Amino acid sequence: MHVISKSEFRNFSQKYQDAKKSLDSWHKVAKSSKWKHIDEVKASYSSADAVGKFTVFNIRGNNYRLITSIDYKKQIIYIKYVLTHSEYDSGFWKNDPYY
């Protein structure tokens, strides 16, 4: 899969340095995957959830949340948000027009 854009990881990791290793690990797995649907994602990441049109991943033991939009046909993962758990809980990201 092609991941767009890893710069979100760099920006987030500058502020939350403890997230860097987990985000890098997720990126390594995701870019080498050929997921065709959510069940295949869940085989790699059992805690991944489809929420609206997004796929949400727990990062670093559920301290952070990675919100993505996955185009299975084109094999592209769009990084939408990388959030702390409290930012995720605030729900502002649900106002995204692609949600």
C-alpha cells in the first residue's frame, strides 16, 4: 500500500516523541501490506476499527489514535489525523467531510 503522507507522523512525533517508534512500525507494516478490506486490516491490527468511512488504529498501547482513509482498490492509505486519546475523544475529526 502507498501511504500518504508520512509527514503527519514526523510532525506528531516532534511533539510526542514516544509515538515515533510505534508510528514507524505501523508505517512499515502498512506499506508492505496489500489489504483488500477491513478484515485483512484487522488480521494485522486486531484493534483497528472502521469508524464512518475511516479506519482507526490504536498507537502505542492506545495512547494515540491514527485515523486513516483507505482506498483498497487503489491500494492507498491517506493519513487523516494522528491524535492523542483525548483529542480523539473530543470528536472534532468527525466533522471531516470525508467521514
